[in-house]
Amino acid sequence: MPTVRRQISVEASPRAIWAALTTPDGLKSWLADDATVIASPAGRVSITVEGDEGPLTETGRFHTVRPTSKLEIHFDKFSPGPWKSTALTWTLAREGNQTVVNLVHTGDSFDDAAVFKEVDDAWRRALVALRDGLEG
């Protein structure tokens, strides 16, 4: 199954990064135009991004929630965007004064090379925005 893998080091605590990944205000600071989050096992997440063709909302369910270390989300098969039926896993590890953020995003929809490139590029930009927002 095609997998997008990204890693970035951020001069912020795992707790600060966790808040950026699991709260509406955190997600809106670097990824989404709007978000709703219930960050607990079986909790829900909804992320809305304004695109060229209007708003796009991806919805999913939290599968694994280990505060400040691991987060896994399974996106709904009825989500309208490229994250439909995908799994997104975040892991955080402290290294000195930085936290290493790993992202693994897997899905059959990434078989399409154009979709894979779009998602990979979007995550590259998003992780830079996450880092800049927390360090800036």
C-alpha cells in the first residue's frame, strides 16, 4: 500500500506539538481553516480546508491516542477528499531540546501518482507550517 512518510524536528515540547495535533485551535494554527476534535479512542476529528473549489472536509476516527507520543486516525471511507479510507499515524520523540515528529499516511487512494504527489507535497508544506508556528 502506498505510504507518505515525513519527518521534521521542532524546537518545542511533545506537549506543545500534541496540542497542535489534537485541539481545534492547534489544528487551525497550521493545517486547517476549521476543525472539531474529540481526541480520545473512538473520538472523532473533522478538518476543513478552503480550496480552489470551496471547502473540503475530511472526517475520521481516532484509533490510537497515547498523549504526547502516538496518534492514529482512520479517515472515513465517505470523506470527499484524498484522505478517504486512509490511516494517518503521528509519533513524537524528544531529542534534546527538540521533538522529532514522524508522520506516516497510508492509503489505497495513493496508488494514483498524482494523488500521492499532492498529499506528499501538502504534508511537506504542513509540517513546515507546524514547525514555524511552534518555533516562531
